[in-house]
Amino acid sequence: MMRAVLYIALCLLCLWGCAGTPKEVPAVESAKAKHFLWKVSDANSSVWILGSVHFADSTFYPLDAVIDTAFEKAEELAVEINLGDEEVNADVARESIRRGMLPPGKSLDMVLPESLWTSLDSLCSAWNFPSAGLKTMRPWLAATTLSVVAIQRAGINPEYGIDVVLMDRAATAGKAIVSLETAEEQVGALSDVDDSDSSGIYYLKTTLKEIASLDSMVAQMVRAWKTGDDELLRRVMNEEVGEPSASDKSIKEGVEKRIYTDRNVKMAESIANFLSEDRSVFIVVGAAHLVLDKQNVIELLRSKGLKVERF
């Protein structure tokens, strides 16, 4: 199973959106040998796909010239979901509330096993973060909230996210911005609400385990992205924190299919459609969708007979 906390950084946008890019971005040397960047072509057109991290820092910029050149030449930018659009933002907020809030008469401490609520409450106390604010949330939304807070505490800023920066640049340049997913699909990837909230409880339990080693995980993730090291990225994302129980293994398989495999298939279909329509598109999706294990987006595009080149 992919790391729950880093999955937020690599595959899903922060559900509450990100506003603008920094005014000043320090220059860094950018002569990298390899990037999470691919050119995908059919007989008469091509698109570019960049693997993003949605939370980054100033050292990621400026982007390498090969990325900048491909972006500048594209007529459209495609992202998982365009949170720069106010209507889309409103849809995400509505879906998050609809799927993420507990019904009247229930609270998170009532839904969770006592030991899990105690662990959550202790972490919130250590962070000086009010656990009371989580009590109305379903476990999946509480886990997502904690993931975002943990990543920000590690010094990773959503304003520097690759897709956020490129959406700002696209808007400034007058490029069309296309969403690959709807708000319902994006929020639904994590929510999968049932009467027992079993998937959400598993996600929250895994998140709390991973937070203790977050600094090391983030450092390795940053190194992997900057050097284009997909092996390192896979290793960091796939490392288990303890051995899951038999019931957790079953839940894990369902979560992985929903947030990873199913979405990859849809993304690959959308990208293939861009090519069939001869559209000039620069595509940005979470890096994990492009390199993790089987049935990633790149493999799916190759299986369609498309030419795929790594840069």
C-alpha cells in the first residue's frame, strides 16, 4: 500500500485548495539528468506529462529548462482538478462536507476504537492542534486533515506545489486549464463512506503510524523528485509501517484500487483522447500515478501503442 501521508503530497490536491504562487522564487542549479517528465506521441501529435508533487518548497524552482520549454509551447494545461476555478473549489467544498462529515448524533471519538482516538488526541495535543475540530469529521477527512497539517509542519508549502505554480503561470499566459477529474471523483477517491467507516479508519490508523517518520519520508521524496529517481520514490511510497492484519489487507486492496488503479485508467484514457484530437497539452498529475508498480499511467499509455519518451 502506498504511504498514506505521502499519497496526499504526490497524488491528491489538498482538498481545501491553494492560493497563488510565491512572489519570489530563489534560483537553484537545475542541470538534472532525468525528470518525472514524459513525451507521449501518436502518428501526428504529442503531449507532455509531468509528475507533480502537490506540496513542495522554494528549492524546486526554477524548473529545469526542458520542463519550462515544453510547458511554454503547450496551448493547454491539464491537471487532476483545477482548484484555481472558483466553481470547482465550491464543488470540492460541497463534496467534502457531504462525504466527510458525520451525521448528527455521532462524533469521531464515538466512531473510532478508543485506542485510536487516544493516539489522535495525544498527537493533536503535542501539535497544539484542537482535536475538537476533528470530531465532526468522518475518519477519512480527519486523516486527510492531519496529513496536510503534518506535511506543512515538515516545511512543505502548498503554495510551491508544482501544479499550483503551473496553474498560476497558465492563467497568466491565457492558457486553457483542463480538469482530468471532477470534484466528486477527486473527493470520492478517499471517502468511500460506509456504515462502519472501515476504509477511513484504516487510512487514519495508517496516517498516525507514518507521521512519526514523516521528516525522513519527505526528505527522500524530495530527493527522488529532484533527481528523477523513480526507484527511490517507489521504495519510499511502498514501505509498510508494520504488518497489516488480514482484515486490513483486504481494506488496503480496495483503497489502492480506488485511489490509484481506477484513476490511472481514466487518466490514461483522457491523455489518449488529447492525442486523438491533436491537442497541444501539458499534463500535470501526481508523480506516483506515473511510476508506482503495475498499471501506472505510463504503462497504460504504452499498452495503447503510443510512443513514450522519458526526459
